[in-house]
Amino acid sequence: MGKNDGKTGLGRALVKHHNQMIIQSKEKGRFYRQQNKVLESITDVNDVDAVIGQAEEEERLLLAGERPAPNRPISLDGPSSSSAMTPEERRAQQKEAESLHANSLRVPRRPAWNPEMSVEVLDTNERQAFLIWRRSLASLEENENLVLTPFEKNLDIWRQLWRVLERSDLLVMVVDARDPLFYRCPDLEEYAREIDEHKSTLLLVNKADLLPFSVRKKWAEYFRQHDILFLFWSAKAATALLEGKKLTGPTGREQPDDADTKIYGREELLSRLQSEAEAIVLRRNRNNSPAKTVTVGFVGYPNVGKSSTINALVGQKRTGVTSTPGKTKHFQTLIMSEELTLCDCPGLVFPSFSSSKYEMISSGVLPIDRMTEHREAVQVVANRVPRHVIEDVYRITLPKPKSYESQSRPPLASELLRAYCASRGYVASSGLPDETKAARQILKDYIDGKLPHFEMPPGMSADEDGDSDADDDDSGSELAESDSSDVEEGVGKHPPPAMEHALDDLNSFDVENGIASRKGAEKKKLKESFKQHKKPQRKKDRSWRTKTDDVDGMPVVRVYQKPLNTGPAKTA
């Protein structure tokens, strides 16, 4: 044994131990970073990403010692087309399928847990439950009669919702007043009652100042008929009042004395929320002892005004506010007083039927800056806002429908974008109209309320109260919706325009708005007119042919014979 053998063995042992400690610290750091990374909303995932994500979840569960429940995998094959069906039959079949699978469209539930569970076991159970939920929605997407909208696919975002639901005594669902049912999630209300039978949900109808009083009255009647607890509210108006600013534009018109139709102020809303939460705690305790403190949680879709509502109630900016959805990353707890605590949840896109991706972009649920097909999203705006309203707001003149088209059709997205670019001077580097910039501005104006629009409650119309503004807007929106459905399905009373008509329309529109030169268009039109009229052929004159009884005629051969010289011959 050499003198350095003992030192070498000891050194190798220390190095091995040191390397093991580094590996363990890296694994712990990786787990820590994974648990504390910045949350990012994931709503748009293609088929390949879905398969990869599912495989990673299954591998993680298998490594953790848990085997996920077998279920149908996510299919890469798209739904088969049913071209033999008429549009009416297809819509009726889709409505029937939606009502049949309405109970399958659920919010993911948090699995049962207790404080004695370790972090690893709790994480594994939540991932397994979330994977099963994703598989159930994937099976719905394979049904060709169902159209499932983009929804939240990040488990960490749903975990924020679970925490807020468990902490809150009263759950406030913030919705947009212009279409409250689009932003409402009935299954979330059912989930809150599953957690606690005494827990109730309040529908906070934000941006109510954008609605006429008659429309607000009809929505109040609809909510009362369906036993929905609701309040009308405007975070923008409350914030402006706190800052001493004066709002311009529509501000709710009248302020009636009716408690159901009036727009609540900041102090009134805080008092109402606290009283509703205290009533829930009293029912839960089953005694008359008042609650020491109550918690009110705010949930809803992105960009409906949750953070703006929190800031208006607190009286100062405590949460980030931006027009881009998904600003709030984690739930935040704000102590208002010793009796009231507010809890803000990140915006969540709940799964639903029948809403296209472009409708969600135009509604502000999905980010506008990430859209790749801007004309489809602008077409949603053109279908909902009447033609005369767009012209009055932007002070532009849209092209009138042609004689071979339906005179009541909504403007096309290309017509609206070209007219807007021509009036604002938006030109891209290629020299063509910058439709992308125009589309973003139009969609932002639509979300902010510069382009007025609203939806009526199901089964109600704006004709009953005789409100002229509501009547015009609603009739225009209904007409545009009916026309847009005909355009989408290819059904209409008028035949589709020919290609030459469409090209003439585009050229004439470019000339009228200064996009193309008038001289070039006239020259092109003159050149095309010459092509359409051929030069008449001259009929050949065959009268010079000689005719006989047997044949049509042979050409006459005219021979000139030189006269013979008959003079006396010359002698040499």
C-alpha cells in the first residue's frame, strides 16, 4: 500500500459526496423554480402541442408512482365534414348536441386534500385530475357537431381559482354589461356550491354605463326571472369620480331610484358586498354571532374589469391594469378593513360552446396583438355594429351594396378596413393599405365602447319600450347577425357576384379613395373595351369566278398575248 492510496480514497469519497450534494441541490432548485415561475395563460394550443403536453403529464405521473386513468387519447384527425346537410340542419344538429353535452362542459375540480398531505402528493393528485379533465374535453372536440372555444390549459392558473374559491365567502363574477351571458359561467357557480352549500355568487355587471336605461331594465328583469343575484357597476366611472375627472360620452343616461337598475357607486358597492358576505357567514354558523371578517373573491374572464374594480374599491392603484388580457398573474389579497377582505383572481377563459376564436378576440378575451387573421375579427365587429353607426363614429363613407347583392348586408371587413385606411392615411411599406394597424385600432375602439353595441336578453327585444336608440342599434345588430350567418353558410337570395364585377368594384373603390390613379384605371378600362369588341371580318367578293353547271366556278385566267410581227423580213 502506497503512502498516497489512503489520501486518494478519501479524496474520491469527498468528491463523490460533493457531486451528490450538487445534484440534489439542482433538483431542489429545479422544483423550486418550477413552482415559482411566472404564470402565463395558455389558451391557443395546436394538436401537436396538446399531444406533447399530454405525454409529458403522463410521464411525470408515472415517475411519481401514480398511473393515470386510461382514457381516449387526443386525436390529430379533424372532424369529418357533413357537406350533404343544409345550413339549417347543421345548426339544429349543433344546438341539439350542445344541449346534450352541456353537463360535460365543466370547470376542473380540485381533488380532495387535507393539511397532512405532502407537497409532492398534492401536486401529483392535482395533475392527474387535470389530465383527466383535459381528456374529457378532448373527447368533446372529436364530436363534429360541437365547436369548443379556446380555453385555459395551464394548470397553475386553475390553481389560483381553486385557492380563491376556497378562501372566499362571497364569489363575485365580473361580466361585461354589453353581453353578460357570454362572460357568465354557470358551472363555476355550481362548483362554488359544491365547496360550501352556503356560498353564493353575485354577478357584477361592469361597464353598465355603456347601456341605455331601457336595455339595463330588460337585463334586470331577466336576472330576476332566473334568480340571479346581480348589481350594475362601472369601474371607469368610479375611478374617474375618485380622481376628480369628468367622463365624456355615454354615462348610463338616467339614474333611477330602483335598486335593481341603478349603477352602484363605490361606497354603496362595498356596503352591499360586505352585507351579502356577512349573511352567508351567518347561515353557515347557524347562529346569530356576527362574523369578525369576511372575504369577497373576484373572478371572471380576462379584460372584463376585475383589476379596475379592485383599484376603484380600494381607492388607489393596487393591481396592474392594461387593455391586454392576462395582466394579473397571481391571486392577490387586499385588506379593506378589519371586517372586509378582497381577493382578486387572474382572468380565466372558461370552456364553452359556439364562440369562435375571432369573437373572443373582438371581445377582448384573447390578445389583439397576437392575432394573425385580422379580417375575420373585424368582420365580427362589422356584423354587430350597424353600418350608419360606423360611418358616424369614424366619419367615413362605406361602399354601398351592389345591385346584385343584398341591400341589407353588413359591410365586408375589406370594405371597412380600406375605407378606414383611406381616411386615416394608413399605408404599409409595400404601398398597400395597412389593414393590420387599422384592424387593431377598430378592435380597440370596439372593446372600449367607442363603437356602441350591446346584446339583448334571450327572448326579449328592444321594440317594447320604444327607445329609438336601442331600437336602431338592436335592429341593426340583429339584421347584421342574420346576414352574416347567411354569408358564412353560403345561403342567400342573390347569386354570388361574377369575378369581373368583383374586380370592377375593387378598382372603382381604389380610385374613389385615392389608392389607385384614375388615369391608369381609365386606360385599363378602355383597353379592355377594345378586347371585348372584335373587328368585323370583310366578306370576300367572289363574283369574278366563272360558273358552270357542274362546278361552283373556277378562277378566270386572263392571258395577254403579244401581237405577232407581220412586217417584211429584213435581209442581210
